[in-house]
Amino acid sequence: MGRLLVVCGSYNAQGTSMCGAAYFSAAAAYRTGAGIVEIFTPRENYPALATLVPEAIFSLYGYEDQADAVTARLAEAIFRSDAVVIGCGLGKSALARALVRAALLVAACPLLIDADALNIISEDEGLWSLLDEKQRAQTVITPHPGEMSRLCGDPIGEILSDTPKCAKSFAENHGMICLLKDHHTAISDGERVYLNQSGNAGMASAGMGDLLAGIIGALLARESKNNFRNSDVFECTAVGAHLHGLAGDLATEKYGEYSVTASVVLSEIPAAIMRNFSNNTQN
């Protein structure tokens, strides 16, 4: 079912940890059928993550380690993976920037870039040049409107006025898949545009994007393991967005929009997959 590398989570000298982002991404990937999930994260996050996701494999580093040593270990982890997710809770430290640069430089498999990795790239757009045409075709970005504004320079209001157009334009100009999050998420490969209809306002809370990254990452790893075509990257992204929203709808049916959290949406991913499979079989 594929091996997914999750380069997520952070820790700093002040004791601030973002291990939850790594947890939600990895756990969502396992719930979506990933065969193996490797979490690349600071070692301070290990005790919590090992308890929350005991199925995972861990590659650990110190937030004060030399960047060259850490990025070398990251390159090794990428080479043994079928797909990579980077950015969730990563922070914007010098080491985080080095990790993003290294991932863009060496990735030769489906790559999903989210959250802080997008913010890092928005401050150094020359990083896009590290991706050749082949790698761009199997790269997915998953920004919310604020991140998209930083990436393309357009005001958030203008982006929200026509998210399909914005997603299509960015995908076309950069040769990659753009998933632009909104009430109805827009997904484009520069030619086609899908507008996702699942999901609800209760999902506008912390951790939801981490779940989405893990879901899509698992689908990408599976297809990559099975010699996918580039067009499958777009399909995996669209299907992942639908499953994510459907899991949120199922959670809302149980708890109501005000009480939906990433944890309860995570628990509904299997039901969303089963419902989606049942609907496809009937059709």
C-alpha cells in the first residue's frame, strides 16, 4: 500500500512543540490505508507520537543539530519513500528552511507541500526552481487562502472571489497540482478543475489541514507504489479532498458543527472510505 514519509512537527528552545500536526498527518495516512508511515520530526516529539501512533516508524533529529547532518538523513528517508508530505507544523526556523530546500532538491516521488513549507517558499520563490518539470507534475500544494495570498501575491478577497480560477492559474503557471482550501475546495492541474462538495463549516478548526495532507499522502504513496501515471496525482488529490470532507460531514452528523474537531474527523475516515466505496459499487 506504499510507504509515506511525513516531515512534520517542530520543537524549539522555548519548549514549544507542534507534534500534533505530525500525529494527525500520520494517523490520517494510516486510516486511509498507507502501508508504512515514517515520521521525520524532532526527537522531543517522540514520546507523545510513539504513544499516539505506535504503528509509525520514526526518524528523529535535534532542533539544535547541524543542518547538513539532518538534511542528509532526510534525503535518505525520501529515497526510501513512495511519497512525501512536508510542512505541517514544521515552523520557519533555519533548520525548517533547510529541510524544505532539501526536500525540493532531492524528491523524485509524489510530494505534497503544505502549511509552513508553503510559507517558507513564499519568502523565497527561487526554491521552486529546484523542481524540474517531471517533479512538478507530481507535486501537490494545499494552501488555505492566506497561504495562497503569500504565494501568489493576490489579496485574500480576490482569491476568495474565484477560487477555481486562482487554483487553475497557479497550477498552470507552475506545472503542479493546486488544492486551494475553502468552503468548496478547488483542485486543479492547470487544465481540469474539480470543486469539492463535501465538508462543512465545522471543519474550520485546527488540525483539519494536517488530516487532509495525510489522507492525500496515503493515496499518493499507494499509486506511486503501483507505478502511477502523472494524471493519477490529480485524481488522488481530488479523491482525498472528497474523503476528508465526507469524514467531516459524518462527524458533524454525530456531534454538530460546533463540536467537530480534527480528532473526531480522524475517527470517521474509515466510515467515509466505506461509504464512498459502497456508493461507487452501487453506481
